[in-house]
Amino acid sequence: MSSMITTTTWVKRGVAAQFPTKYEIDEAEMGRISKLARMQLEDAKDDMNAAQEGSGDEGDDAMVDDAEEKTEAKGIDSADDDVLKEFDMDNYDKEEKDEHGEKATMFGNVQSLAYHQPNEEDPYLVIPEDEDDEEREELQIMPNDNLLLAGKVEDEVAHLEVYVYEDKADNLYVHHDIMLPGIPLCTEWLDIPVGKNPEGRTQGNFVAIGTMEPDIEIWDLDVVDCMYPNAILGQGGQDADKMKKKQKKKAKANDEYHIDAVLALAANRQHRNLLASASADKTVKLWDLNTATCAKSYSNHKDKVCSLDWHPTESTILLSGSYDRTVVAADMRAPDAQARWGVDADVECVRWDSHDTNFFYVTTDGGMVYRYDMRNVPTTPAESKPVWSLQAHDSSVSSFDINRYIPGFLVTGSTDKTVKLWSVENDRPTLIVTRKLEVGKVFSTSFAPDQEVSFRLAVAGSKGNVQIWDASTNGAVRRAFVSRLPDLAGDVQERTVGISADNDESDSDEGEDEDEGEPRGGDGWESMDED
């Protein structure tokens, strides 16, 4: 069984409903679901008709081949045929007669059925109260629990797993999951209700999900077993008639919706109704979550836009990174007011330094980490000069995070399957420790959002499992930060918490690999202060 986790996002403690509600269908919701299902069915019919018209008999052969592939993907083979024969499923709808020649009913011998008095509750339909309470207790989320959202692909099925992390109990488990229309690429937690909001809430516990599809889905995390998202940002969320008119023409980049994969999402924490999205269609879009519509569209890059981050204090400034090897800081109120920096490889991550907001970090596909001063804007991107640069990994720095409670504490994750922790003091980065956490190629590394668990680090990747690493229990980390945090004196047993996942991928050199802090000189890090 092959699987991978492509993105993770933490949810702060105390945000989730203590008792999430089970999804129930009312008349209005049934209408909404029917409309969505009808649109999807019509789209599928249009695709099938187009395929048939375009390829004739070859199209028929392709459809047969496709059907066979889908059958194989579902695991239906000759062994399943034997099971179907055993239950005679081919003749399930034919009438049968009993031994007296009478037509048999679906209930067999009616006289053998149990019955109950009128107005008496049917014991077969009533769920005992204790069972209801037990299910309610299983769904319970405690105020000191964190949620961790993980976008996962497993045997070509895409879904979002919602984990509960109990720090004191060293426990991590899947609470529920959400089926997705395509491979998940990015997730962003939202604290504002979006879409149908019958309770009139002003606070929420929602997630926006970007996938290989151009639409952005928004789901309520406090509802379990929901069938469809609360809202869809994009063409799929528009009126069916409008969609039909637009589908007749091949979609082109526009100001209303994305036409390619959504690679990055960033919620504006000061203007809570604003969500920025970046796409492979080379645009950045700003969404108004109150109306679920695109407010503005920006074309600041010439290639796929893969990373976004809002400025921590200047709430209208958005940082974007692209495969065109540039990073742009633009004021969303005046898109022409922008600054641009250049790097020597495709951008992977961009992030403002929350401890000193004049600076930001950029990581690249070439394994580099750069720190820039936003006040030093180059005349051209080619003249960009970082404060310092660091060859952090030999391959792509696919994930990056800054500890929001401990200044200068950074983490990098790479497709070389390692996670590295760094300490930055006086603009001098120092490697603290290198670890392999048996997650395969690392696609996501993120510090927990609460101060009580600020050293907890979620790591996930190509092997389809998540590891929570308590970095405060690592000896090298304790020694690196003990001068700032005296409670870290002494050594303790190191701990990680995770859920294993079966995967065909194997790592012959998997294991722990500590590499304690020496400043990386020469080819490691390079300071630009002398210039």
C-alpha cells in the first residue's frame, strides 16, 4: 500500500468543539447536495461525450481500458468473481418460490418475525442511550488537545486526516477524515465560519484545502462525516448556469477563479475574511470569505506561484514565491507597489520572520536558505543580496518553519529525508541537530502553535505517516537553548509520537543521525554584512 502526506497544519488548543456534531441531512442540505451531484454528473457526461466524439472507436477502447483499470484499482479480480457466484448476485432480482409453491417474500416466514405494540418503540431501530454516549465520548476533543490536519494520498485516494494530539499522554490518533477531489497540496486553518452558518457563529474551526484541482474547498472541522464542503472557492462554487456557459470555452487565466492546481494558501489573521491563494496558473487571488468570491487577482509572476505569507504587522503586504525564481512583496491595495528579489533556483518556501518583521526567509529547490532585509530592495532581481545564505541541504528544502515563541529557532525539511534544527544568533546560523524520522522524503515540518507545546514539531512525508517530535527532549537542542531557557538544563529521554504507515518505499540508511552545532563556515553559510 503506497501513501504519502503532502501537507500538515496545526490547530491551536481550545478551538475545536469539545463534542463535534455528526453530519445530518436536512431538506435544504439535501437540495444543496443534489445540485452539486447533478453538476458533477453533467460534467462527467460532457467529458465522456467529448472523448467519444474525439476518438471514435479508439475512444471506446480507451473507455474499456479505463474501466478495467478502475476495476483493478478497486481490487476486484477473479477471486471476487467467486464470491459473487457464491451469493448468486447475477440472479438477485429474480422471484423465488417457497416449498409450497408460494412466492417467497423478502422476509421469508413472516410468522417468525418479532413484533411490538402500536406506539411502542421498535427495539431494532432505537439506539440504546449508553451506545450514543459511548460514541459521543469517542468523538470528544479535550481543551488541551491539539488538532493536526494532514493532507494524504493513499492508493490513489485523496483525503484529509484530522488527528488529535494528546501531548501529556503521548498519544496521536485519527479523529475523522474528509474525502478530497484531488491530491492535497496545501491546507490553511480558518477561524471564521464560511458558507452555511445556521448558528450565526462569529468564530469557527474550518480548513481551506488546495489540491491538484483548481477549486479550493472549505470544510467545517467541528462536523464529522460531512459529505460536501461548506463552500467552494472557484468555478465549482459558482451558479450552474454560469458554469455551463464558461465550460463551452476552454478556461483561460482570469480574475474570478483559478484554472490550475492550488499550490499555497494564506489566511490574513488581521482581516479574517481574506484568504490568499497561489496557483500553477501563475496568479495569486484574494478571496472574500464572507461572500466566497474572488475580490482581486494578481499576476506578479511569470511561472507557478508556490508559496505565500502575510506580513505579521503590515496586514496588507503579501509575500509570494514562484518557480520564476523571484520573491515579491506587494501591497494588495496597490499591486504596483511591489519589491522583487531573485534567487538562483525555484522557490520552495517564503516566510516572514515574526520576531523581526523587517526580515524574511526564502528556501529553494537547490537546498539553500536565504535571509533578506525587506528594506534593501534591489534595482533588479539579479542584484539581490541576502543578509546571509545557507546551504542547508544537498537537495530541495521542501519545508521550513520558524518557532513563534523562541527567536532564532528554525527547522528545515528536505527531500533528502532529513530534518535539521538551526539556531540563529547575531545573523549567524548554527546547525543544532540532523535527524531522520522515518517519514521518507520530508514534505512538511511545522512547530506547534501553543506556547505550552512550542518545542513540538510535526514532520510528514512520502511514507504516509506523521511524527510528532518533542525537540525539547533532544540533548543538542537543550544545550543550544539552555542559556535562554534555564528549564532545559540536564538531559531527559528523547520522545517522538507517531502513527506508522505501510509503504513500499524503503530507506536502507534510515535512523537517527545527530550532528551537533558547529557554525557552518565556507560552503555552509555566508554572511553578507562585510559588504
